[in-house]
Amino acid sequence: MKKIIITVDGPAASGKGKISKYISRKWNYKHLDSGILYRNLAYIFLQNGINLNSTKEIKKIINKKNTISYRKSKKLRTEKISKIASKIAVHQFVRNFINKFQRKFIKSNLKNRHFVIDGRDIGSVVFKNANLKLYIDVSEKNRAKRRYKQLIDNGEKSIYPQILKDIKLRDKKDKARKNSPLVIPKGAFIIDNNSSFRNTSLQINKLIKKI
Ligand code: C5P
């Protein structure tokens, strides 16, 4: 049985995580959330008081590391960590480090497993030859509403207009950066995730059945 890779890209709070988890459970794919890798790095920088404006300091930490955790945790989901992750993600050496980990992860994981990986550049850069590429499309307002609810549910203080502003800013950063900007990958199917999840899952299952 050959390995199958599905990539799920899209902007902040577009529901990539929920969609990938759904695919993982329904179709028995192993899920890797690449955003968590950036968030775990961001957490390390925060804990070590690294000056994020100093490329030299960031490089020093990266050069010392040979792996990164892909474990999820609530502490990685804060707005502070989101901002730091987005800031460090502009550096190509940071991206190289994370991309190397992702490729190794797929190679070394159980031979016959299939993978669903979500992020910003998965279909466009990291796994260009994936079997199925999805790009998740949701309006800014819907994303901000969902993100606001998520933060409140996590017990974080949150103000909707601020969340909308932060989402717009993060989109701008992710789309405008020189290295691996967020784009619709070549050959990707655009999934409309504005309405019900049932509608989203119907669009996706139809495509997976055709792999
Ligand atoms: O997807 P998530 O919101 O967890 O990602 C956090 C940040 O990490 C993003 O805003 C983006 O700047 C960066 N990221 C990236 N490439 C990926 C995944 C995440 O640049 N493949």
C-alpha cells in the first residue's frame, strides 16, 4: 500500500485543524499540525526571553536544536504565542528546520500510514506532490467569530474587534512574507468552510473518495 498525503492549507482560524482531525478520524490518517511546530518554537523563545528582533539570537537557538515537539497544548493556543509564531515564521532558516522535521516525520512514521498535514505552505512548498491538496476558504468575519469563541472557551479574555484586527494582521504577515507566503497551492481544491461542518465534510469526502 502506498503512502497517501493530504495537505490542508488556509489562513488563521479557517478550521484547518478541525478539518484535519475529521479526516484523520474518518479515514484513519495520521495528523500533523505544522502550526503547532511553529507554536512550540515560539513558546521556547518566549520562555528563554529571546529578543525576536535579533536574527542572531533566534539562529543560535535553532542551531542547538535537532528536533521539535509536535504535542498540542492549551498554552500554545494563546494570541501571544500566535503572534510570536507568525513573527519567527518569516525566517527561511526557521522554515528549513521545521520542514526538515516534517519530512522526517512522514518518512520515519509507520510505513503504511497515510497523512493529513495542515499549515500555510504544506501543499505549495513542503509536500508539493501530495495526493490531494485542500485550501480552506472562510471570510475574515467568520474566522474572527470562531476564534473569539475558541478563546473564550479556553478561558482567555478576548475582545471581538481586537481578534478581527489580529486576524487581519496575521493574514497580512502570512501572505506578504517573502519566504513561503500563504497561497492557494497549485492544483489545490478550494473548500468553502463558511457554512455548516456537514457541508464542508461532504465536499472533502467526495474528493478523498476519488484519490
Ligand atoms: O496554524 P497556526 O495558526 O497554528 O500557525 C501559527 C503561525 O505559524 C501562523 O500564523 C504562521 O505564521 C505560522 N505557520 C507557517 N507555516 C505553516 C504553519 C504555520 O508559517 N505551515
